[in-house]
Amino acid sequence: MTTGNPGKQCQKVPSEYTPRACFTILGSFTGMFCTVGFMNSFGVFQEYYGKEQLADKSASTIAWLGAISIFCIFFISVFSGQLLDIFGPTWMLCVGSLGTVFSLMMTSLCKEFYQFILAQGILLGISLALLACPMLALVGQHVKVKRGAALGIVLGGSSLGGVVWPIVINELLQKPTIRFGWTMRIVALIMIPLLSLSCICCRPPKTSPTPAQQPVSDDGEAIAAEEPSYPSVPKTDLSVLTKSSLQISCLAFFVIYFGMFSPFFFTTSYAVAEGFSTDLAFYTTSIVNGASFFGRVLPGILADQYGKFNCCIVFTFLSGIIALCWTKATSVGGLVIFSLAYGFTSGAILSLQQACAAQVGTPPTIGLTMGTVMAATSFSAMAGIPISGELASGYGYLALSIYSGVSLLIGSGLLAAARFVQSRKLLAVV
């Protein structure tokens, strides 16, 4: 009698990592490489546009391109998350992939600022929103026990993209025979097979056609129900939005995102302003994202053991301290160390944010909760980048450093409040 239960438990552990789940993780990894990973390379465009296509525009004006894309990704995610819960991922991933490739092709033809806004800002941002949130939510639906690690691996794809894309883009831009137009077309062509893999691999978990309430015969076989039980179109459960833990988490990440992307987007321009070589300046973006890869994977593994909110609070606080030290990086070694340190700790925030959102929600509302948290950050992420550009050009990088660091420190305090709403025990795994 005692042998039955252990056998069942043994089968449940590997059941999360079915071939279907592993393929979903693979497809989400390549998708994040092309979506958020590409957005992480905007620092290269920020510097290049300021010298070439948009030389007549200020740094804060150019920053609106990245800001609008990020706003669209995060804000539209609240709707794409719900659409995933209702209709599934297939059409969203296909439309998002086609839109991403098309927007890059259109960007290659842009000459005027408004054209860049439409192609690289709005269209690209909307297309990426149809990819990023659904892929993360799908992984959350497949993997529940070690969700922090799984999401960390998937988000590691965006960090790897943040390493590879700046190098590829910078090298192509320097080729006299390629330049900007063909650079964007080559990037789009590289994305086609990767996004195709995402569309093919990313699938929701299989659901049993017979629910638990279905009558069962004496020999264990399911009896046909009088009415066929279809996978019901889920009713949007909005009650999760009333949870104080979710509301405070949204506020915390809203504040965090005011300054979190500042080093991602302006480390390159800071290096140029400090007189570092142009090559080193461009590579700082890759260094930040390279460290961010480990920051997204390793803290996710720790979070499964010590708590998602607990780890996110620690790494957000550390990111704030490191951001305040930004302008002390006045040597090559100092700049590299700063980029590595900030990349690692801020990568943990991006990874653990999704794990925290998934923890607050329930399996049927993972798409909604992840989308809500991402949407809460959309306005601050959009405003934070132009504000950062204005601070850097008008008041210097010390002001930008303080702005970035303080927003992260305040955000860590709000995250602590969201954590204690769930459990007042100091050593609780939350």
C-alpha cells in the first residue's frame, strides 16, 4: 500500500520537463534572443544615429525610439497575456514574428525621424509585445516547480542577444559596402529562421480532455459525459488584480524601471564622453548583456530555493548601489567591472520580475499577471530613457547615476513591502 504513493510522486517530478516543455523553452529562448535581446542593443543605435542618420537630433530625442519600443512591449503585454490565456499562442507568435521582420525591413529604408518612430518605435514594439509576454507565460504554464530557473534560462536568451546583436550590428555598420540599410536587412534575415523555430516549438501544455469531475467506471475508465467537455474558453479572472501583493509589486517595478535601463542605453555614450576608444564604448553594451546572461540564470536557480521576492529585493538593492558608483568608472578596468557588475545584478531583476508575477498569479491567470506587471512598467520605462538622455546631456552623468540608483533603491523598498504582505516572517521563503 505504501509503494503506490512514492511511485506517483516520482513520476510527477520529470513530468514538467516533457519534450513539449523542453521545446517550448528552446523556442522561447530563441524568441527572447530576437526580441528583448535585440532591444538590449539599442545603445549601439543611440550612438550611431547621433552621428549619422539623426545627427541633427539630441540624445534625448533619439532615445524616444527605444522608449516607444519598450513602452509598446510592456504596455501591450497586458493584452497579449490575456489573449494567450484565451486563444493560445500560435497566431500571436506568427503575427509577431512577421511584424518584427517587416519592421526591420522598413527601418532599413527610413530617412526621417518620424519614419524611425513608426518603424523601429511603434511597429517593432507592437510586434515584440506579441512575442515576449506569451513566450514567458507559456514557460510558466509548463514549469511550476523550478519556474525561476526555467524563466532565467529563457531570459538568458535576451542577454545572449544583447551580447551578439551589438557586435554584429556594429561590425556591419562599419563595412562601407553594407552600412545601415543592409545591416537592418541582414538582421531581419538572421531572425527569420530563429523566429520560425519559436513559432514551431512554443506550445501550451496538453490539457486532459476529461476533467477531474468526469464520472469514472469501476475499472478506472472515464465514462462519456452527457455533454462534451471542451477546453472552455477561459473567463478572464480579474479578481487577481485586487491582490495587494500584485498591486504593490506593480508599483515597485514601475519605480524600478524609471532608472534600470539607463546604464543599458547610455554606458556606450558615457564611455565615448569619457574618452575611451570607440570600439570599447560599443563593446560595453555586450559586456553588460554578457554579465546579464548569468544574472538571469543563476539568481533564478537561487530564487527557487530562497524565494523569488527575497532574491529580487537583494539584487534590486545591489543594482541601485552599483548605479550610484557609475561615474567612478574612469579607467578601462573600472568601466569593465562596472558593466559586469551592473549587468549581473540588473539581469536578475529582469528574470525575477516574471517569476514574482507568476508566483502572485494562479495557473489560469499567469498571462494576465505577467502582462499586468509588464504593463505597469511601460510608462516608467518609456519616460525613463528620454529623462536619462536629458540628464546626461544637460546635467552630466553624475546626475544620471543618482537618478538611476535612487529609483532602484526605492523600488527595492517597495518590493520588500510586497514581500511582507505575503508573509511577515523574516526568514520565510517568498
